[in-house]
Amino acid sequence: MSHPKPDAANTDQRLILVSHALCPYVQRAAIALAEKGIPFERVTIDLERRPEWFQALSPLGKVPLLRVLRPGREEAVLFESAAICEYIEETGGGAALHPADPLERARHRAWMEFGSAVLRDVWHLETATSAGAHDAACHTMAAKFSTLEAALGEGPYFDGEAFRLVDAVFAPIFRYFDVFDALTDTGVFAERPKVQRWRRALAQRPSVQGAVAPDYAQRLHAFLVQHDAYLLRLSGEGRA
């Protein structure tokens, strides 16, 4: 089964990705757009001070939003990263970001949902304020990465040589640990060589590198400070 051809009417569309500096779901969309070679503009907002125009556009009050402006048509607004990424895949050019086989495509979508579950675990880790909560989050994530280890092939990406949307989902997860690893060894990647290799390959991808601003690490560190994260105490920072 072949992929849908890009809609010729969409080649002159203007895309605006409404973002938050730390949002991993925004990164998914930014990576997909870059992989497809689709030009887009980016507007970054502060979710603690949501602009009125954003609240009017976002049904859930969350990012990302993709504002789609097409000549002669009313502006369309997409919300939820999965829907945005599917739109990018179906209307963009370049290499396919989903497998052509329907069964493999469904399997990838299932692993993308698994990635969303891992992101919830990351949230528990970065906001943990006690040793117990920290250890529980690490234990849960280590188990999920063991599951991934068993699912991965020879790499370098999830689907071998081809970069896919599922890779765009996991790249922001691994990026968190670039900051976490500077504070402490969480141990979640120990004895999981395929996951570690995948992490390294994704970190080298230009689309992944360009999905965040240069001050991402500093912003994430500030978030940890704001939430009195236990991670900081393990590095000697934070409250005693």
C-alpha cells in the first residue's frame, strides 16, 4: 500500500507551529517538519501566561498547535501532536516517515503511544522531590527501556536505517537525559545497549538538534530548580 501523495494545493500553505520552549510534543512536530523539508514559522509562548489569541485557538489550552494558512481558505488549526504529525506525513514531500506496510505502520503508532507513556514517567522523575518518588520513577522507566531494548533491531533507528515518526517521538525523551546525566546517573539505560545506540543516533540528527532553542538545557535546569527536583540534590544542588 503506497502513501498518499502530497496535495498540490498545500504546497503554498503557510505553517505556524505554536510552541513552548520545553514541550516534548512540540519537538515531535518540529522534527517531522524538518525531516519533510517543510518550511514553517515558530511562535513560542509562555504557558503560565497564555495569550488570549492562544486560548481562543487551543481547545485544550495546550501546545503544540499548527496553524495552517492556505490561499483562499479559512485558517485551520490542528492540535495534539499525533494529529499534527500525521498531517505532516500525509501532505509533505520527502521520505516517508511511516512504513508503507499497514501492519508495520500500526505497530509504529502503538510504539509512539508507548513513548507518550514514557514521557509521563519523565514528568514524574523531573518533578520528584523525594528519594522514594525519584527511585520509583527510575524503576518504572528502566522497565520500559528494557521493553524497548527487546523490540529494537540493529538500528541505528527504530526501523533500521530509515528515520520514522516513532523516532521523532523518542528523541525528545532522550534529550531530557542530556541534562539529567549531568546531575546524576539515573541508571535507566544500564545494560540496554540498543537503546543507548538509538539515543546516540537520534542526538546526531540535524532535525533533532534543531527542534529546540540553544538555551534548552538552561531552561530545563531552571525548571528543575523551580520544582525543587530531587535530581538536583543528588548532584549537590537544591535544598538539603
